Amino acid sequence: MALLTRPPATPASRPATTTGRQSRSSWWGAAFALPHGAGLVFFTVVPIAASLVISFFNWPMLGTPSWIGLGNFTKILSDPIFGQVVVNTLLFVGLYVPLNLVVSLGLAAWLTPRIKGRHIFRVIFFIPAITPVVANVVVWRLLYQPNGLIDASLQSTLGVHAPNFLGDEHWAMLAIVAMSVWQGFGYNLLVFSAALDAVPEQLLDAARIDGASAWTTFWRIKFPLISPSLFFATMMTLITSFQVFAQPFILTKGGPGSATTSIVQYIYNQGFALHKLGIASAGAWVLFVIILGVTAVQFLGQRKWVHYDV
């Protein structure tokens, strides 16, 4: 009696089954990605496109917009106040980015496996980076103000008053930079610390056998190997520093005068204080072009100092 058995699947049926499973998987993947994709479109892509359109209009908060072409851009680029805020932003970037990188890289190099409790130090240093910026700025405002902790400490120890950090145009930007470095170095510290931990130990052992000093080992072996992480940290720090807003807005309100007003704060003032949405949108696109240019220069320059081969 012949056994009743299911005929084997033909080769032609197997690809069809596989294709069907792949199609169902693709639909499931699209379904899970749909909420994020919709949020990206409605809260990022649409506002960006809208700001580009608005930048070509005289668009008051209340009233009828009118087409003026490049008038907003011409007005911004000829505005001496905008030129001042660009200089302020460049000054902040020029001070903040090197200090952030030096502090974070120096502490990451110090937190070697030989340091006891290095993981606790990492957590302590990273706490300011995850604390809300507004809360940190409010605390530092209390430290900087006359008769605050810094002023009181100097009076009790040296008998002198601290400078007017937030009211003196020579100190205001430095105060903002100091607070910002304290706020932001923890993130780069973790990036550099992870990169240093990934350096092959045999290369370091070979350098010690050859009599290389710790300084030589760092610059000739560790630094080239962590250069991709350094490039990433530099790029991200540059981009975020050009968008500085909360620190000068809360600490100094952009003052004294306009000594610490940043580009983003200028955009905020034009859009939400003066209700000039067209000029605010044009300023946002000018900032975009500046960041894009700096990013392009960094990507072109990385070929000379970033090493991706181990």
C-alpha cells in the first residue's frame, strides 16, 4: 500500500513563499516606522520648508503677508546688530569648542583603568550634560550675581569683590563660556573615554618596551587612533555651539547691551518679540548656511588628520 505523503515543495514555490514573508516583514517594518516618520515630516520637514517660504515674505505675526523676495536677507546682512550677534556667536564658538575638547579629552586621558572609581567619576562628570540646561543656567546665575557664592567666597577669603560677571561686557561672554563648558564637557568625555579604552593594548605595550614616554605614546599612538572620535566630537560641538541660546538668554538677556546676544537669540527676538517672522526665518537660513559652510570645511580638512585605519 503506497504511503500518502505530501509532495515536496517545488523550487518555484519556495521563492514565492520567501517573497511573501519578506513582503509581510516590510509591511510590519513600515507600520512601526510610520509614527516616527509622520513626526519627522510634520515637526521637522514641514517647518523647515515653511521657514524657507516665509523668509521671502514680509510676514507679520498678525496681518497679511506680502512677497518681498530677498528683502529679508538683504535687511539682515546690512543690519549692524546682526553683524554684532554673528561676531558674538563666533567668539563663543572660538572659546567654547577648544575648551570643551581640551577639558573632556584631558579628563578622559586621566581616567585610565588605573584610576580607582573611574566609573563613578564618569557618572559625576556626565550629570551636568543630562541635567536640564535651564536648571543649570539658573544655578549659575545665582553663583555669578553680586553677593552670590563666588562673590561671598572671595570676600571671606581675600577680602575683595568678584567682578560683575553678568553686567560687565568684558566678563559676560567669559561667564557664559565657563558655564557652557561645565554643562557640556561630560558628553565628549564619554566619547573620548570609550575611544581610548578601544586602543589596542599591544600597541601601548610595544611603545613602553621601546622606551616611549607617556606624552609620546599619547600623541603618536592614542591620538591618531581616536581621531575619528575626536572628529565626531568636534563636529557635534561646533554645530551645537552655533545654536547657543539658553545660556545667554537666561544669564544676561543678551546683554549688557548686545554683547552676548547670539544668532539664535536674535532670531527669537525678531520672531517672538518683534513679530517679524520673515526676518526670523531668513536669519535661521543664514545660520544654516554658516553651519553648513563650517561643516563642509571640517569634512574637507579631516583628510589631513583623521585616520580610519588601525
